[in-house]
Amino acid sequence: MHEMARPEVSPLPVYNAGLSSDAVRTRYGVDRIARLASNENPFGASPAVARALADLAEHLSTYPDANCTALRQAIAPRVGAEPGRIVVGNGSEDILQMLCLALLSPGDRVLVQRPGFGLHEIFPKMMGAEVEALALTPALEFDLDAWCEALSRGPKIAMIANPSNPVGCMFDAAAFERLLAATPHGTLLVIDEAYYEYARLAPGFPDALAALRDRQRPWIVLRTFSKGWGLAGLRVGYGIASDAALVALLDRVRTPFNVNQAAQTAALAAWGDEAHMDHGARETVRLRASMIAGLNALALPGLRIAPSAANFLFIDLGRPNGPVNEALLARGIIAKPWKEAGYEHFLRVSVGLPADNERFVHALGEILGARPQGLSTGA
């Protein structure tokens, strides 16, 4: 089979999706699970979603709308774009794959961040493209000068996750303007805003759509219903493109019914309850601050927390993350040990509900030998 495969396929890493709750229960014999690995929304979807899905069973024998017409029409006015410039996918990673299928050939160059979202590298390499990955600064921030220099050399695609996953750092508005100024016209800017609902609350976070709107250049901004809108289990992402021609290209490589009927129905219902999303995002930002305070109270030598504008923290443990992760799993706490070379001492942990956040902080202190002073949840 390896001889039959395209040469680009066998070397590809497998995306690390982490362990399920059931797998942890079975392997470690624990009943109570704290899911803090996948940046899920602990406040869940709007109650309107459950109501919208209640009668869906009567319609399962028919195909969904292949063009996601109603959802695109709902999204368009809120983001200031025509429906023809909206593309919807089975999660925003589906749109990432479409972009690579439609635009990349062997030898094309793609610019990404490292550490980063694994599929930013996997999908381009799948197409035979060359990936240039830029490092963080020692302060765990984006290296703006390095990004501007690399962009000026004209990659075919630049995938800019703002804020970063897994780190949480962000380009502010001034930095974003510098990035745009440094980018040649022939480079497609892919602005991955998977954590937009949280980052928009951070001082200085750029309005990417406003900054890009009048630029005569190719771009697409990606967002998702999986995080702030609480629909990770149904997989709905969307993109706002610079023009309808880019969406038309993506339509030629996507599967015809890539967003199922339940997902479209749920996304429409969630989109209609912006207040629910906003409340959950603001609570998460507040709990993130409490979680940082609790971790700092441990006073552990070598422990560092990267700046975060998202719903997670990237923590330098100052030691290999494998044994720490195993000890957390044995306590029923699922976090995500980072496996990229050079970052095997980092752990990414999602911001959950107050009780789960407190469990994590106390468990980490216990594992690393500290005496935690308690976590103020403000609840």
C-alpha cells in the first residue's frame, strides 16, 4: 500500500485529536472526567439549538442543502459580505483542506507558525507544498519582524492564526497592519480566527474584516461554530472571502454535501442567539484570569504561562510533559501535552467550568510538589 500511495502521504503526521472521556475512564478507572484538552465551550450551545433539532428525525431521509443557503444568508449581513463570498465547511479545517486542494501544487511555499494548529502544516504537505514554519519569541509571542520578512518573500499562502493555537498570543491591530503592508499581492492571506469570539474581547485585537475589506488582494478569514458557539460535536466552520471567485474555486473541490442537515440547522439556531454566545465568552475570559491567578499562586519554579486571548492556556511546565500528563489522566483530568519538537515541556489546558479549573490547578500543584493556595473562581 505504501508503494501505491502518493509520496507525500506516508510521511504525514497523524493529527493528534487526544483521548476521549470514555477511553480515560476505561484506561484509568476514573468516573469523574474534566475535559480540558480540546478547547470546548463548557457553557454549551444556545437552548435554541436543542429546540431546533427536536424534530430533525423526520427529515433524515433527505439530503441537506448542498450550498448551505440559509446559513450563508444569515452570516453575510453580520460580517458585512455578500452571501456569495461566504463558504461553509465541516469545521473550518474542511475549508483549510479545500484551500490546499484548490490552490497548492508541489513546490509551492506556505508560511505557518510553530507551534501551531497541526493541519496548517499537514494539508499543504499533503499537496506537496513546502512549509516554512516561524518560531515564537522567547517571551512566547509572535515574532512580528520574522513574519514581515518571510511574507515579503512571497509565499503562495500564509496561514496566520490569530490568536495562536496552541499558544494564545495575538497580533494586535498595529501588528496586523504591518503584516498586511509586508504581504505581496500574489500571496493568499488565510486569517484563521477560530477563537474570534474570545479574542474580540481582548484590548487591541484587530478587526481583520475591516482591515482587509478594501484591499485589492486575495484573502479569507476563517471562523467556526465549534468554540464560542458551542457546536464542536456538529462541525460547522465558515469563511469570509475577498471575492466570490475564491469561493467558486473552493466549491469545485469540496464534497457536495459537506455540512450535514443537523449541523446547518444547529448553526442557524445558534447564530440567532448571539447573547448566549457573548455571555459564555465573557465568563470564559473571567475564568481564564482566575485560572492564571491560581496557577501563579502555586509559585512553582520554572512554570510559565503564555499570554492568551483565547479560551485556553499554554503552560511551560519546566519539565517533560509526558509524566505530568499521565498523572493528570490518572486523576481524571484530560489536558493536551504538546508534542511538537522543542515544546515537549508544554501543556495546553482549556478553560472549563470553575470546579474543573480548580481541580486542574490543585492537581498540577500536587503533581509538581506545590501547596496550592486555592483558586478564586469569583462564582
